[in-house]
Amino acid sequence: MENRSFIMTLLANDKAAKWFLITLVALAIVVPFCNLMVPADSPFHVSTYTVTLLGKYLSYAILAIALDLVWGYCGILSLGHAAFFALGGYAMGMYLMRQIGDRGVYGNPDLPDFMVFLSWTELPWYWQGFDMFWFAMLMVVLVPGMLAYVFGWLAFRSRVTGVYLSIITQALTFALMLAFFRNEMGFGGNNGLTDFKDILGFDLQSDNTRAGLFIATIFFLGLAYVVSKFVVNSKMGRVVVAIRDAEARTRFVGYKVESFKLWIFVFSAMLAGIAGALYTPQVGIINPGEFSPLNSIELVVWVAVGGRGTLLGAVVGAVVVNFAKTFFTGFAPEIWLFFLGALFIFVTIFLPQGIVGLAQQLLEKRNKTKTATPKAEASV
Amino acid sequence: MSIERLCRLFFIPFMIFVLAGAAKASDMALAEVLEGLKDDSFNKKKEVISQLETIDDPRVMKVFQQMLDGDLHFQEQEPQLLVFTAKTDDGLAVTAVVSGETLGVVNKRDLNKVKVNNSLRKDLRAAIAKLSLNNKDSKVRRDAVRNMLRDIDSESVVLLRDRQSIETEGLVLDVLAVGVAIYELGSDDASLRLAAVDILGDSLESAARNALLPLVEKNENGQYKLEDRELRSAAIKALARIDAKLKYNEWAETIYFGLSLGSVLLLAAIGLAITFGVMGVINMAHGELIMIGAYTTYVVQLLMPNSIEYSLFVAIPAAFVVAGLVGVAIERGVIQFLYGRPLETLLATFGISLILQQLVRTIFSPLNRSVETPEWMSGTFEVNSALALTYNRGYIIIFSLLVFIALLMVLKKTSLGLHVRAVSQNRQMARAMGVRTGWVDAMTFGLGSGIAGIAGVALSQLTNVGPNMGQAYIIDSFMVVVFGGVGNLWGTLVAAMSLGVINKVLEPWAGAVLAKILVLIFIILFIQKRPKGLFPQRGRAAE
């Protein structure tokens, strides 16, 4: 109930949030309609490919919100957030693998194809239970959450901060990538998990299911946005921002800095896991490449481009940068890395507040309201 | 292999000399005997081989060797000359056996192969061994004896004994003794057998161990097959002695590999220890500077294809300068605007690393390039028969230590080093004292980058040179610097070497990938425990 009233106040007071949520609802209605109802030869028709692509962008947007919470609001630059995303994706992938049943190439009712190929005879213990949707969904949030809890507990307690933390998060995702590349791990090794057939009984290849997944992604994006907004506007959110701006002072005032950091980190990891779980069925594959350190760093750029410390910025950044990526890799793949590299440099030097920060500045100038400098003044 | 190489080195000039002397008579005799090799019958060839053994001619050795390798052919058409062949891209390069003339490159179909079967191969090996037993080079003699150890019969043991009586070289005598002992294990005289076991127990030759193993074999009931209890217990003791020594050697080898991996890590990380440790700048493009060094080596070798042997001596300064200049450009162009904002520096330099990678892909192609290894770097140093250390790893260890010492000297003894340390300790104060901090920053960054370039030269000798090679080292390098303690060069040295050794010690029982994962987890846990590394900076500089 409190949540509901929070949404009401949010809609009433925050114009940007209101328009964002309205856009999401509009997208959720218009895109599936144009895909399913409008005939294929009409100019208003949206192809299934586009629907899937948009769905992918939006699941990335959830991931970007997750990173923005820890980086933009708490000043923890995690270079391993793709690890939580991939773990969520793998949990979903495991459920989807079990759904294949005996329709695999080898026709084994229990074992996924790659296990038969490795001549394993029974399902490893950690694959047990993944045939149940609720269990898999629980794992989608629990596995990344647990990893974040253990890792964060160790790191924050011993006050590993700044670049040190960034580098060990990077080492974490690198180690996980190496581990998942191993066939012996039982996660499909190099090829990862793929060849999914259906989800909850719906055929994954059909347009209806795709549209359903798209709507689910939008729903979770909206939910993630509202909940994150709630978190950052709560008292906890204020403390978290205080930690970002002056960690030592917050500690001396009497807050347990470690616990606040830990909880925001775990919450963010869970969000990333959900994003991964939405990503896997739409893209149709999850492999160890998702753990690669490059992915985590690209993710940081989405948030930096969009504007960190503003949840909306994370969403905008994820969509804009990924749209640019699709665009560039489409007609000249070699230009993409030049562009991405230049984007990194340009944004850090000239646009520290990102697109949304810039827009805010411009708006403020136009309204001639002489407020103080933007809030996220380079403190990290 | 070494026999073959030796043939090429010594016999070809010698052959030319012989031909120049127009030793027509011996040519005729040799050619006549060789005619028999064209026969299809293996028995006929067997005869020819035993005839050839008696001819004292250096060409015989080459004929045997090439025949064994399947490189001896004769022409399809008249005059059906016997020829040596060597594979080229266009076909087979042909050289006449007797006259030594090169006859150009021909198609495989125009030649008939001199076929060999297993029994002939055995004969050929024995014949080669016999010839090489009397070679001038003691290494060739030793290898020849080793080849014979595989199966010693009453004939070959005579050869060994003959050689034993005239041999002077200690190392060759050792192997000869092993050969004779292996034969004597089968003798009827109990005391001879015991003595043989004793000799074998002192040797690290794998053949010696293999010869002892049947003596301690058990049957299905777990009882020893060998009845002679005395001989058996002697064999068990001898085997234990060998195994203990082998284990010792294995450890020595692991440590050597570990140190060489450690020195690779040291080279990769030491430049970072300067930029990250001394300046506090996170340079994610460090791996790409290593890559630039490796590509510089590649370009240098392209520019001087005829003197690969010296190319590395040109490549080292070239790589230092190229990578150093790129480093200075990065510092002046990007990093100087971001001092005091480490996380932003991290992102910007990551962008630079992407651009550099793509640049290399565009210029050189995304495929790996092969960098040649000079002759003097290849080969192995044999400590004993069970332990052979490759030269290139040894050179890398020495080289990394030299770079380390040089860097230490630059920081401790030069005015640049003094300024660098001053700026890193207190930027404001240094500036007040008249140090041009901007210039010092650029130089320090250039120095660190230049050393990354030198690391690239060394790495080009060990791994593939490709656009992604830098990424493989960046995380490891950071781990080393953080593990050792930021701002402490000695810490970097200790960290690199210990991580290298730990990795190699773990590898045999955990596998290469798992060992790496374990090391990463170890470091992650270690940093939690001691966030400032093994050797933290103390005092004011720490904050």
C-alpha cells in the first residue's frame, strides 16, 4: 500500500518520472500491437526482430539502473556487474534447458545435450530443481544476491574502496568467465546454454511469446525504476548518497557505512540478475562471453553517457549506446570500437554529467533559475 | 633432430669439398651400391643398408636419415637419379644424392619414394646410431647412445662396449654404462645383474627406469613375478633412488617455469607499478602499450629480414621509444585533465585501449602475427637427462631482472627519479620547490609506457602477437601491483615471482585454467585481508 502511494506522489511530483512511465506503458501497448495486429506490408508494422531488439535494450536498461544505484548513488564503481547479469541469465537458461526435455539432439529426457555429449550419466546436484519455474526464478535473484553478499561483506568490511574495489570486481568477473568456459563446470562450457524451445509451455519462436516477453521486460523495467526511485528517495538512499560524497564523515556521524553499502550492492546485483533472466530467452543464448570484463565496462559507459546519479540517465544511456552499437556494427563493424573508445574519452572529459545532466543544465538555464551546481559533482 | 641439423651444418660444405676434389672413383662405387635402393624388395634394401654401413662416406649418413624421414626419392624418368627432397610451397625441392646438385622444384608425381617398412626403419636407426657413435661431437655421440637404449641386443651392446673402451667424455661414458647395464640385466651371472641394477639406479635416463620396472612387476595375485629376492630388493631400492631424484628435478623444473612466468608478470606489471603505483593513475591501456611493443618487434623484423638474430636488440629500444611516445601522448591528451579523479581516468584510458586495439586491427589485420625467435634464444640447456631448461625462459628471467634493476636505478639515482618521487609524495610542495610537475608527469607516464613496450618485445618471443594480447595481461598486471603493494617496486618483484610460482605449482593438479582461477580468488581474498598489499606504504604517503 505504501508503495502505491509512493507511485502516486512520484507521478504527481516528478515530471520526468511521469513521462518515463507513460512512455513505457505506451511502448508496452503500441509495439506488440504493431507487431501482431498490423499486417506485415503496412508501414506501421514492427518486425519481430525489432521487438526482440527493443526487448534486449530494455533488459540492458534494467542492468544499467542496477549499476547506477551502486555507482551513481553510492560511488562504488563495479567493473563486474555483468557477472551478476550473466548469473541471472544462466539461472534462466538452466530452466529453459530443462524445458527442452527429450526434444534435444540426443533425446535424453533429463540431461541437456552437452552433458550427454560429455557422457555424464546424471544431472549434477546444482541443476536439481531448475525444471520448476518458481525455483529458477528464485535462483535468478538469489544466486547473484548471495555472491554480491559474500563478496561485498568481505570487501566493504575491510574497507576496500575506490579503484581497488573496481579492480577486484573485474578480477571476480574474469575468474567467473574462466570458470564458465570449463566444460567440467557443467554449464555448457564454451557454447553456453542455447537451443531453447519454450518457456512456461509457450513456444519461444512464436511472435506472441516474443511480444509477451517484451511486455514482461517493460513491466520489470518500470518496476525496477519505481522501486529504485523509492530506495534512493528513502532515508537509506540519502545515507547512501552521503557515503558517496563523504564516506569518512558519514561513518563518524554514526552510520554503519558497510551495511548500507552491502545492501545497496546486493539489491543492485539482484536487479542485474533479473535483467539477465529477461535477456536470455529473448536473445536465445547465454554463454561465458557475457562474463567478459569488456561487457562490464561497456555497461559503465552506458551509465556514464546517460548520466550517473539519475536513474533515467541510466535507461537513456543503455538505449542510446546500444542503438548506436547496432547501427554501427550493422554497416561498419570496425568503426564501432573507435566510436566506443572515443565515447569513453569524450564523456569523461567533457560530459561528466551525461546526457540527462546536460539536459537538466540546459533546462535550468532556460528557466533562468539560478540553482546551485548539479548534485553529482565529481566526488568519486 | 640434432643429428639431422648436424648433417646440414657439417656435411653439406664437406660434400662440396669432396666434389670439388672430383673423387670420381668413390662416387661411382657409392652410386652403384645406392642403385639397389630402387628395388621394391625390402630384403634387397636391407642388404644395401648393411653394405652402405661399411662405406666411409659422409653422404651415407644423410641417405639413412632422409630414408628414415621418407625424404629419399628417385626420379620417375631416366636417368632415375636418387634424390633428396625437401618440402616447399610449390612442390618438392630436389637435390641429387651423389653429385649434390640442386635440380629445382618438381611435382611429387614425378618422383618415386624409396619405401621403408618397420624392420627397415629399425635397421636404419641402428645404422645411424652406429655411424653417429663415432662422430666427433660428443653431444651427437650421446644422443646416438640414447637412441640405442630403446632396444639393446647382443649386436648393439658390442658397439657400445667398443665405444666404451675408447670414449673419453664423461657424459657419454655415463650413458654407455647405462646401455651396457641394460643388456647385463639379462645376463646369467647374478653378480653382474646386481651390479647392473646398481648402475641403472644412478641414472636418470628414462630407459634405465623402464629397464628396472619389469623386475618389480606383480602378477594378478599381487605377488612379484621375479623370483630372485636379492635382485628384486636391489631393483626396488634403485627405483626409489631414481624416483626421489626425479621428484627433485620436477620441483626444480616447476620453480623454473614459475620464475619464468613470474618474470613475464614482472615485465608486464612493472610499467604499471610506475604509472599506477607512483603516479596513482589507473591506466587501462597498459596492456595495449605492451601490444604496441610486440608489434614494434614485428615491424622491426619486417624491416630487417636478413638479420633476425640482431632484431631484438633493435626492437628493444624501438619499442621503448614507440610505446613511450604513445604514453606521453595519452598523458598530455587525456590523463592530465583527469588528475584526482581515478575512476574517470580508468574509463578514459579504457576508451584509449579500445581505440588502440582497433587501430592495430585495421593496420595489421585482426589475425595473430608471427614474430620470429632468434636462433640463440631457442634450444635447451640440459642439467641432466631428466631436466632440460629452455633458453628463452632463462633469457626472459634475466631480462626482466635487468629491466627491474635499471628502473630502480632510474628512480633512485637520476634527477628524473628524484622529481618523480617528489611529485608522487607531495605534488604541491614539489611545485613550490620549482619542479615542473606537468613535465614530470608526462615523463613518468612515458617511462612506464616505454617499459610496457619492452615487455611487449619479451612477450612476442613467448606468445602470439595479436590485437587482444594486451587484454590478457591487464588484469594480471593489476593483480601483481595490488598484491605487492602500490608504490613499492620491490613488492611488485616479490608479488610477480610468487604469483608465477604459485600458479605453476597449482597447475599440475588443478589444470591451467583452474589454477588461474584459484590464484585470482586468492588475491581477491588477500586484498580483503590486507587492502594495501604485501608491502604497504607507511607514513604520510599512505593517505
